[in-house]
Amino acid sequence: MSEDRKDRLDTRAVVLLLTCCALWGLNQVATKVALAEIPPLLQAALRSLGAALLVAAWAAWRGIALWQRDGTTRGGLLAGLLFAAEFACIFVGLQFTTASRMAVFIYLAPFVVALGMPFISKSERLRPPQVAGLVAAFAGVVWAFAEGFVAPAAGPRQWLGDALGIAAAALWGLTTLVLRASRLAKAAPEKTLLWQLGVSGAALAAGAWAAGEGWPAVLTLRSLGPLAFQTIVVTFASYLTWFWLIRHYPATRLSAFTLLTPVFGLLFGALLLGEPVTARLLVALAAVAGGIALVNRA
């Protein structure tokens, strides 16, 4: 594939993004299902470490150099720790809120990217219509978040799960900025992903041990199947694709386009888990979709 950076999304990028968005929307459902048997931090650690082994094997098969000194250590450690914190928030938060709501809240990440990217690349400064799109999406999400206090559908601590989803969004946005601002911007996508998976896997495993999470007494296909899906399809294949996209296309437009993921998350949560689809959540979803259209105007 060409190493040239592009200034807008082409057909290939759009197809890859739509596929990734569908997988990421389904990922929240898979995590929620596996939580019945595998504790949150342990599940996140197993996912990261398993995917790290797959990335290393893939790179060895393709002859991609991963271990040379290229100045990526500082950025890799920071990105890996942010990645670990992001998924700790998601996995713990799913104990208190629905997969549908989590899928909506974590896609506030483009706000962080949009605010930070002008300090990294002046060519990615947002114009007034794009800012309006992000503000509209933000307003919709705030409206949905208030539901956790007024009429929580997932229990009295729904607000906590929603808040952890928003924290995860901020951490994801910061991770994207680190990838673009550090030496990782010019590193192979495999190396970028391996840094995040390796560091986050170790950090999450340490967190699971510190939190007293033990190995599950019973493991069935009900949890092993979703864990395998998260590890192989989402964390290995789709994230590798995502980091390649970040390297070749504008980060602000990519991050805004991924706001389509809540649409898939909402659908999968309702269809597969029977989660309630409230009016406030639909308003947030409509605002997010409108924001995508404004942010990606030519």
C-alpha cells in the first residue's frame, strides 16, 4: 500500500471504516456477555495480551521489523498506558450501564482529537461548520447522559457506567493525538499496535491482580467465544486497520467518521441483548449522525 498521506477519505478508507465501525459496535456486546464469567480487568488484559501475540506473529510472517531502535519508546509507553486506562474504563463501566449507551458515549473521542490536532497539524484545523457538527453531537450526548440521573434503565449506578464511558472517550482521543504527535506517526502500524497491546496487557494484568480479580472458576463458550472475537477480529485485525488509516488519512476526519459506531452498537445491543432504546438515546444518536455529516463536508 502507498505510504503517501491523503487529505481526504477515499472509497477504500470509507469501506474500511464502515467495517471497523460495525465490529466496534458489536464489541461492546461481546464484552458485556463475557463479563458474566470473566472479570473486567482480567478480560481486558487477556484480550490485549492475546492480540499482542497475534501481531508479533503477523509481523514475523510478513518480515516487518519491530524491535529496532527508532525513538518510539516514549510514545509507545504513553500510548500503551492510555490504551490500558481507556479499556479499564470501558470494561468496568459495562458492569453499570448498557452496551448501547457505552457505544454512544465512548465516541465523544473526536472532540478531544478535534481540539488537539491543530496544535499538531495546522492543516487539520476545523472550520465553523465542522465545529457546529461536533457541538451538535456533544449536546445530544449530554442529553442522553442526564438520563442516568432522571430515569436510569440499567440500574441506580447507570450514571457511573456512563461517566466511565465518557472518560474512555477522552483517553481514546488522547491516544490518537499521541500517535500523531510522536515517532509512532511514522512507525509501521504493526509496531504501533504492538506497543499499545503489550503495555496495556501488562498494565491491565497488574490492575486485575491489584483489584483481587481471580481466574474464573467456570469458563464456557458463552465467554470464550466473545473473548476470541474481541481478541482476533477486533483487537488484532480491526485495530491494525485503524492504525494504518491514521497513518495515511486525516485523523480528525477519521475520528469523526467513527461516530457511526454508536449506530451499530445501539442496534446490536437492542437485537442481541434486548437492551432498551430510549428516546434520549435516539436523540443522541441523531445528533451524532448529524455531526458526522457536518464534520466530513468537503
